[in-house]
Amino acid sequence: DAEITQSPRHKITETGRQVTLACHQTWNHNNMFWYRQDLGHGLRLIHYSYGVQDTNKGEVSDGYSVSRSNTEDLPLTLESAASSQTSVYFCASSDGPAIQYFGAGTRLSVL
Amino acid sequence: SQQGEEDPQALSIQEGENATMNCSYKTSINNLQWYRQNSGRGLVHLILIRSNEREKHSGRLRVTLDTSKKSSSLLITASRAADTASYFCATGANTGNQFYFGTGTSLTVIP
């Protein structure tokens, strides 16, 4: 069965370190998204991609970057982790403007 | 922000009762979706309603959409303890394939 997996599931890092969160999907979807979820804010869009070599900024992109070198993967990089980036991160994929399939999430703590 | 807002933020009902939650959004949309999130898990798609539809049913779920008021409602009939979760609306932009999620309604169904 097709799926979308995120790794790691939990990560603790220190302020200033670079962190990369992985997202891998086997749906063969062109569209991939990264969100962060915080209490009181719901899900907020960080970056998204509509295909290989395509990346776009979402609502809360400062301090984050993505790259899309193949269809299956969209890694999210925190260039210099800050305490404000402590959150739960979700990756999703979709085929067009329709249903999004979500990963199980990565809980990131920046100390 | 292009996020929608769900109302109420939290809802507690007895098993067997109906649960209604509302979503208001700000911009013109292509479609609107509802998702469920169980504690500690990713989001799961429930139902999609297009901008030219007014009502849609799926099992015990009934969704309405009023584009003139920029609002939608999700009705869960004959609720079960397993319906305990957070529910999010997501609005699809007129252009592009990205979605904007609301802040969620936390539903507790008491057995």
C-alpha cells in the first residue's frame, strides 16, 4: 500500500543547530507540503512543492528551507534551530487540489 | 492569514448525540475539506465539498457549505466514543493546490 512516512518521529536538538526532517511518499504524488502544528494555531503551511525542482513558501517559511530532487522526497531543513521552532511537523502529499495524505508527524524540541 | 476558524474550539457530548462544528473562512475557495486528527496522529481526510455544492453526506457525516457567508458546518450524527478527536476544516485556494487549515474543534464523546 502507498504511504507517507516521516522520520525521525521525535527529535531533540539545541539552539543554533541545523536540523533536517525527512518526508517520503510512495503515492507518486506531485504535490508535497510541510506544516507545523502548535496549540492555538492549528496547522500552518511552511513550504510546498508541486513537482521536482519546484518549491514555494507558505505562511510561516522564515527559518525553513526545502528542496525537491525527486518525486518521493521533500526534506525540511531548519537552518539554525530556534526555540520558537519547537513544534509538531507534518508532511502531506496530494494529487491535485484534492485530498491530502498526512504522515504521522515529527515532534521537534529545540532546547 | 488565510486560515479558517472552527467553532466551537471544544465540544463535549454524550454518546448517541449529534455533534455540530462550524468553519468560517476568509477568501474565495475552490473546495473545502474536513479532516480528523486522533491524539498524537496525523490528519485523516473525511469529506470534500466543492464550491458549487451546498450539501454532502458520507455515512454519519453531513457537510454543508454556504459560500455567500464563507462558512461550512460538519454534523456527526449518533456520535460514538471513537469519534473523539480534533476536527479541522481546510480551504482550497482558487489557484494552486495548497490548503489552509483552521484551528480545529476538539470533540469529546462521553460513553
